[in-house]
Amino acid sequence: MNLAAVALIALALGIIVGITLGIPLGRRVERVAWHADAALARARVTGWLIRDLAGLAATAALVIAVAAFVVWALLGRRGA
């Protein structure tokens, strides 16, 4: 089962228990679900950040490689 689904189920369960029984257990379950959802959101954002930084690094490496090849090719023609 997906972690987001577990977090949402726990949140719903906490709300139901909190409303029907009116005991702090409902709020505790809601709090745990909220922290789980926040952790998933942070992981998602971290994944996006890693993906974006990896793309940026790959682009920079490609640009540097092409620039180095052009400089090498231009310097090689002068010596010939």
C-alpha cells in the first residue's frame, strides 16, 4: 500500500475517532498522519531537487565537453 494512502487513512481514522469519541487519541492519530504527510512532501520535494540538480549538472558537463572539444579543435588546426 502506498505511504500516502496510509497517511490519508490514518488522518481519516483520527478525525473519525476524534469526532465520535472526543478523546485525545483522535488528535494523536491526526498528528501522526500529518507528520507522515509532511515527510512524504519533503521527500517529494527532495526528489525534485535532486532531479533538477542532476539535470543541471549533466547540462553543465555537456556544455563544458563541447567547449573543450571546440577549443581543442581550434588549437589543433593552428599547429597543423
